[in-house]
Amino acid sequence: MELRHFLTLMDLSKDELHKLIARAIELKAMQHAGTIYEPFKNKVLAMIFEKSSTRTRVSFETAMVQCGGSAIFMSPENTQLGRGEPIEDTARVLSGMVDCVMVRTFEHEKIERFAKYSKVPVINALTDLCHPCQLLADMQTYTEHKNSIQGKKVAWIGDGNNMCHSYIKAARQFDFELAIASPVDYEPNADIMAMSKGHTSLYTDPVKAITDADLVTTDVWASMGQEEEKNLRTKVFEPYQVTSQLMSLAKPDALFMHCLPAHRGEEVSAEVIEGAQSVVWEQAENRLHSQKALLEFLL
């Protein structure tokens, strides 16, 4: 079998992504029905975390255990990575012992180097550039509620961060319209925007972006590693809070998503995230099922 990695959404074809989402929905139904399915028996996933995590760690570890395999949690504090071992060396050693490696780190270049020297599949569980695993869960959630997202309008409100970058790539791969509203100097990467030309539009006014949207999504104003910018970002992003009033400009049956953790009263009001249009809890659970489908595909 050809070695495949999942570093961005572009590593899978459109057809493969659609099949993966359909498979995630099947695996979810099996799990809810109590079906025992253990395709990863005797398989081991190494999980390298340089950033903190709740949903990513629990979903990947649970996915491996429920499917008959196991997972090993690794952080710089308890591995030689924290003492300066080259990424290339760690990749060659680990990939000789485990069946798959999941990496959550800061610079995207690190995971690219790791994948280059790995003999087993490498999964991007978040870098500063993108968060493709979250988009799998988001696309699964939309499909479950509304069927195909093709041709629909998605509004991204807030920072042009790694999540925004993954939505830009998803717009191309899943063929939807993405309207982004970000403050000046906080726009998404121009090169990534160019990759999905014809599928994305950029505004500074959140009203223009959210009007008639089928899906509205956002993220925290200060991501991991940007904590020192929090006070400045809070002032800059204040007009970008997704409130009930702003949400009312989207279509009446529009869904609201957030990758979590959420800061109520900042990027989203409590009324919206706890409201009838919010699907964030199903979205979070679907990390488990979509990642099972991804692991099955790669292994």
C-alpha cells in the first residue's frame, strides 16, 4: 500500500474526502449501535503534542482503543524531543516502532519534515498553518444535518488563523462559497487564499460575510501561542462577535459551528453557542468518528 500522509486537506482527493465523510457517518452509526469493530488490532498510534489538547487527544486515543488498537501520548517534557533530538531522528525511530504518528505542533514546517522521514502515515492534529482534522468533523456534521455542502455559503467570522486556512482549502475541496470577515492586519494567508480563488471572498464587515449564509463558524480571537496579544485582539475583534443579531442575518436554518474551546462573550455570545442553531457538541463528538475513518483510510 502506498504511504499516505494527512498534513492538509489537499493530501486527499475530492472523491477520497467525500468517501471519508460518508464512512465517518457509517462508523458513528456502528458505534452508537454498540457494534464491535476492531480493524486496528495490534496497531499503535504515537501522539506527539507540543500544544495542549482536549478534544484531539481524547478523540484519537478513544478511536484507537475502540477499534482494537492503542495510543501512546508523547510531549516534549517526557521525550528526547524536549532535549533537542532532531525531528528527522525522532521520525525515523518512531516510525520503525509504531503504525501511525499524529503530531500537534506550532510551525507547519516541523510536521512536513517529520513526514518526510517517516515510514508510516503522519497526521496533522493542528499546526499554526492549518487544522485539517477539525474540518473533517465539520463537514461530517454539516452533511448529517443538511446533506451536501456543495454550492452552499459558509461565513467565517474572525481571525484569519489556522482554522480559517483549513476552511479556505475545504471550500475548494468540497466546492462551497466561503465568505471571510476579518479585521485589517488579521486576514488569512494570501497564498492560501489564492489556492481557492473563485471559492472565497474577503471582507472587513462581518455583516457582508454572514448575510444569507448556510453555515456560520468562528474561533477564539487569540490562539495558542498568542496569549500575550489577548488584550489588543479583544479590542480589535470586538465588532466580530457572533451575536444573535448578527446570526439573524444568516439564513433562518443556518447552522453555527465552533471548533472549541469557546470564550462566551468574546468571539460568540452565550445565546448563540447554546442556541437552537448551534451544533458544536455534535461537531466535537464527530472528531472521534471522522478520525476513525481517517485512520482506517491511512492504515
